[in-house]
Amino acid sequence: MKNKEEKTNAIRLLEQKKLNFKVHDYSQSDVISGLDVANYLKENPDRVFKTLVTIGKSGSHYVFLVPVNKELNLKKAAQSVSEKNISMIKSKELLPLTGYIHGGCSPIGMKKFFTTIIDASAKDFDEIIFSAGKIGFQIEMNLTDLEKIIKFKFDEITI
């Protein structure tokens, strides 16, 4: 008997739009960190992205996707969204704000859409991998299809 495939908001939205994507399931492992996920999936960590949610001085929230082996440069990130400064939101604020938990936050299917910036290095790859909205699941898709479901821009935002 086949296990029922896990469906997250992100996966349901991609299916509704009939976009091409692949789900990577690592739910049977105990890996949590982005780098461990990339290693477990035997993927180049430069093309596996983590989703970071921030708040600007203005009170607006922003979403940044950066490779799992890099850190978000808060100064560059603030400049990319025309804020004086930004900071990471607290873990406990993530679920009520986005509908996702820390470690399982997808840029697709949040409760509300936030300005989204993807590190410019993503353009080096045909497809990138990012959270499917639940720990243990990643989505792999090309940026052209991703653009059909969320608006984003590219910028140099890593250290």
C-alpha cells in the first residue's frame, strides 16, 4: 500500500497552478539544518535555499531566500528593500505571521504575501530547492515557474 503523499500549502498551491516541481522527502531522517538537508539529499548547498523572515524599521516584513551555506547580510538585505535596517523576527512570531514553523517555512503559501528577495546566486542554477512548508520536505523547481506563483526580485544579500 502506497503512503499518502504529504501535502503542504505550498505543494497544494503549486498543483493548483499546474506548475512543474519535485518534492524531496527527508522526513524519515533526523536532519534539520539546511546544510544537513543539502548533504542528505546529495545536493549542492549553493542551490538549496533557506527562507528567512525579517522585519524592517518601518514595521514591514520581508522574506529572503539565501543558500543554506551562506548567511543573510542584514545591511545588504535592508538596502535591497529600502529600509534603514532590518532584523530577523523571533521564532515564536513566525507561525502566527506566516502559518509556518521555524525550519519548515516556505516562501510559497504564507498567510500573507511579503516582499521576497532571492539571493542573486540562484540565477546560477536551472532549479533551486527550498522548504515545502514542513520540516522533512523540500520543493525543487525552476525560477521561471516559481515566478508564476510568487513575485520576487534578485539581489546580492549574503555575506
